[in-house]
Amino acid sequence: MEYCPLDSSIHTVMRVVEGRESYGDLDASPEEILKRAEQRFNIKLTDPVQFVYLRRRRWIEADMYPYFTLLGQSLGSIVLGAEALAAFVPDLYIDTMGYAFTFPVFKLVGGCNVACYVHYPTITGDMLSRVSRHVIAHNNRPYVARSPFLTAGKLLYYRLFAWLYGWVGRCADIVMVNSSWTEEHINEIWQCSLKTHRVYPPCDVEELKQMPLLSEGSNIIKIVSVGQFRPEKDHPLQLRAMYELRQLVPEDVWDKIRLIFVGSCRNKEDQQRVGDMQDLCMHLSLENNVQFKVNVSYDELKKELQEGTVGLHAMWNEHFGIGIVECMAAGLVMVAHRSGGPLMDIIVESEGSQNGFLAADETEYAQAIATILKLSPHTRKAIQDAARASVDRFSVKEFEKGFVRAVDPFIQRRTSHTETR
């Protein structure tokens, strides 16, 4: 866990520090962790931070639970939370990793005030709907989707888990969510609308907005996709969209197009996904038009964004989409999935205020990209300007104001209580 001093008497548990090793960053020094955060995310902390290393991270690894993974990881997080509580009892516990099953541990056992910042609900009504409709997805295997008996069993399991998830969620005193989509689903399952605050995540828009656009006049047309190499990001859909795009643009234009994947790999499974996508590129004859930039520095990410023309994002029901906002701030014309945060909070397609494009399948993605490439410089500049103007509400300053507004009453209450003791 990471602890951040707010004043001399209050410490806040901020988050579990994800590391490069499968059991956590036990071999990484605090200086190394902070340096990596600065390199990858452009985050530099000025105040001292105390790190407490946890050794039971194995309990929350997905490969520990080949079946009933949601329940297994959630129960495993209780073990990890108990280890953290034994090492340090905070006044205010803030979970930003999605371990809602730790809330009762800190609230009922530790006597802490509990707050959370929810990026993505562990389970949603959409997930239940997909299972009931026998939709094959990364979290609904084909043999389950094709079996009425297994589908009925999975639905029962999901409903029981959703009930448990709602109970532990209601143990939180403060609930912050990162988007309208997340807020809608959390309120549906946790039923806590009166203590829920929508706080858009901090996006580094100021520096990106100041970058000059370099894509005009270039011999290469870069389509940039930013996102971790996880299955839900649906990188194969982007490759299929490229295959469709080839049929829509002249050959001389196609020869200039490059799809640049920029993302990080968390483990060997993610690395294997990159290898599988490279194989798919060969199968679709896209190997000359696709490049992979894995675990690059923030400076290299900025370079790719600055040289890009189109931004691409394909995750269904993306909870928010920081990568989308960063692309828009950098001046890329964005094409994102018509669902979740991109639809509800970020992308506007209305004439006169359009700041990007939405699509739902490879055909729509290809058509949107082809449309962008045919835009006049004036029209494209108008969309870029609208996109850059629209991302100010997602800035670091706005996040700080929203975060402090949500947690300040509890910090003030704890400070007053400490001073009177």
C-alpha cells in the first residue's frame, strides 16, 4: 500500500502499487517506483511518501482462480487488505484499485473512514445482459455462451456476486466515480446516489494542448492507438478496421498509412497478446502498415501523439478513456467506441460542435477514418480546436478540486476529532 501524509496526524492509504513482478514490487525501492511513475505518467510527487510493502499480492492474481475469478480475486483482496491493516491502521482509507471487498475490513475491523475512487465496477448490469443473451466475450467463454445450463449457472453466480458487491460497496463513506457511465452502474448496484460524486480522472491536457501539430504535410499518415494490451481494449477490432480501410482509400494513400499501437504490457499474457496481434497483422497483410510501441516513455508517447493524424480507441463500454482525452488534447481527430464514457462524456458528434467520431464495428471505424482523411484542412482544424477546448473539464486542476471537495469533510472531521483528544 502507499501512504500519503495529509497533515501531522492523518495518513491516507492511497493505492496498491502495481509492479512488474507477478507478486508485487518487493524488490523495487521507493525511489525507483517514483522515478517510473514520473517517466511513464509524468507524475512527480513533491511531498515525501511512505511505502509499506505487501507480500500477499498473489491472492489477487487472476491466474490463482481459473474459475469463479471475480469471486476469487475479491475474496483474495480481503486477505491483502488484512495484511495492509495489520501493517498500518489509517484514519482514512482510499481505495483506487477496485477492491471493494476490503471496505468492511477497514471500516468494521479498523474503524477507518472509507472512501473509494471507482474506475470500473467489478460487475455491471451489462455483463449480466451479455451472459443472458449468450454473447461470446473475453469474460464469457464460447462453451459457456453456447450452453443453456452453464449460462443459467453463470447468471446465478453473477447475481449472487452482484448482491455481495452491492453490500460491500455500501460500506464506503465516500464514493467517487470517474464518469457518467460508472456513476450509473455504481448507483444501480450499490444504491448510494446521495454519497456518490462524479470526479473525472486527471488528464495531462495542458502540456499536450500546447504541442504544435506536425501531421500536416507529412508523407506518413499516423493513426495512433493508446492503451494497455489487455483483451477488453479490443485491439483486433482495430486491425480488422484497418483491413476494411484498405478497401476505402486509394492505394497511394494506403501506402502512407501507419497504425501505431502505444501501450504497456503488465505480464506474459499481455506480451502474448502483442505476439498474437502481430500474427493477425500477417494474416491480414497489414504488417507494413502497423507498428507496436510497447512500454515506451512519456516523451516517446508525446512524440507519437504530436505526429499523429487520427486517434483510435475500440473498447466496448470503456469506463472513461484517459487515452482518448490525451489524444484529443494533442490534436488528433478521435474515433472511439459508441458506448460508455466516450459516448456519454467525451465525444460529441453534433454538427457545429463536433469534436470526434464514434463507431461500433470495423466497418464504421473504417468509414470514420476514411472520412477524416478526406476532410478539408479547415474542417479538420475546426474539429481539432473543438476537441482541445472540450478537454479542459478533464484537467488535473479540475480533478484536484473535485477530489478535495469530496474528501475534505471527512478530513476536517478527523482533524477536529484528533485536536480535541
